[in-house]
Amino acid sequence: MTELPAPLAGSAAADSSSPENSLATTVEEIRAARYIELDPVLVRKILDLQHDYREDPARAQSETEKAVNQWVSRHIAEMGTAQ
């Protein structure tokens, strides 16, 4: 089994016995088997954000978009310095 990225500090998903951790484990197994190109840290961050803001879907979407945009910006910058 693939090792899961650690949940975000302060996230409810940090409880290893929680249903959210079981979901994260399942998602990571699927990601590792079928979507290896996806960054496991980003996937875990998205899961944590969706869980943490489950009562506020608009904020969950906003925070998720922000996380993805930051990830993309960071990786574009890394690609630029690698050339």
C-alpha cells in the first residue's frame, strides 16, 4: 500500500481513526494505481479542505481553487528554474 501524505496540521482528518482518514486512504490507493501523475500532497490537501469546509461549499470551492492555483504557480516556477 502507498504511504499517505500527512493531513494538514489542525485538520480534522489528522485523526487516524476517523472516517475521513479511511476515505483519504482509499483515494490515495486509487490515485497511486490509476492517476500516478497527480501529486499526492495536492490530492490530500484538497480532501482536507473539502472536509474542513464541508458546511460551507462556497468556501470549500474557493479554498480548493486557491490551493490548486498555488500548486500550479509553484510548479511552473520550479519548471522555469530547472531549465
